[in-house]
Amino acid sequence: MRHVFGRCSLAGVGARGLATSILLVLASPALAHEGAGVAGGLLAGFMHPILGWDHVAAMVAVGLWGAVLGAPAIWLLPIVFPLVMALGGAIAVAGVPLPGVETGIAASAVVLGIVVALGTRPPIWIAAWIVGAFAIFHGHAHGTELPAAADAVSYAIGFVVGTGILHAIGITLGLATKWDLGKVAVRAVGGAIAVAGLAFLTGYA
């Protein structure tokens, strides 16, 4: 995935550097999806999406797609995703099973990456429906992996905030579509996300 992202955008490099800095400052070594070494519900929830590359890919893609579509999608999609994701988390905390969660998360990166790469412009309600449908899987994964010692509410707030930051990174990168070269770069990033999602889906990542 790193090779595909290379040279696409200097902003992308800066965004990854910022994310790395946050990890170094706020967390001890941890495994993606486990939250190992992260104490407290708020911080554990915040780190969960940031430490999972499948989450990162999909959530950045949501922001990218919103920027590609423009208003009102640029703010509507990043609102729909965390709200529905929180619902998915509540379902998981309540003990309601959801089949194919990991498949759904990987598929979200594939689909969202493709629509960004192709510059797909469906009606806003269809775009919101697609984003919301995938958000359920991401939220369920977060809720299922709620640490036993963590407060559920603070954990939920944490992963919503973490998700919002990833959306903001995607939106920032997506603003490059104002320029012709930026449009090419954004589509390349979308393609890279789709390839990464395929790697997640097939078990190669």
C-alpha cells in the first residue's frame, strides 16, 4: 500500500507523519484491533480506529469521497459515518451478533476506494446509504473489542473522535481536487485504498 501511495501527494505524507506522531505520544506499543497497552476508555476508543489500517483506509476514503462530491456531502458523509458507527458499537455492546464484520470492513475500503478512484457521483442519499451501511461493521468491531475495564460511553466518544480525525485527513487531501494534478492524485489515493482493501479482504494484509 505504501508503494502505491508514494508520490501521490505531499499532503498524504504529512498526514501519515501526523498520525505517527499521535501514536508515539499517546500510546505504548499496541496491536491493531486489540488496544493493548492503552489505558482508559476514552483513549482506548480513540486509538482503536487509528491503529487498525483497515479502519484508517475506509475512514480516510469517506472524507475523500465527501470532498470529491462537494457540498453537502463534504460534511454530511463524515457525520453519517460516525453516527451510524456508534449505533453499530451499541449493538455489539448489547451482545447482538453481526455476521461478516471483518469482511464488511475490508469491503468498505474496496468500495469506497473505487468510488473515489472513479470519481463516482451518485445522488447524496445513495452516497449516505453506502457510507452508513459500511459504518455498521466498523462500529460493531469497535463495540466488540471494548476493553473489559473501559467505560463504554467514554470509549464510544473516543472512537467517534478518532474517526472524525481520519475523516478530516481525507477531506484535507480531497481538497486537492481544486487542481488538475490534485484530481489525479486523489484518484490515485482512492485506487490505493481499494487495493489495500482487497489485500485486507483476501488476507494478504
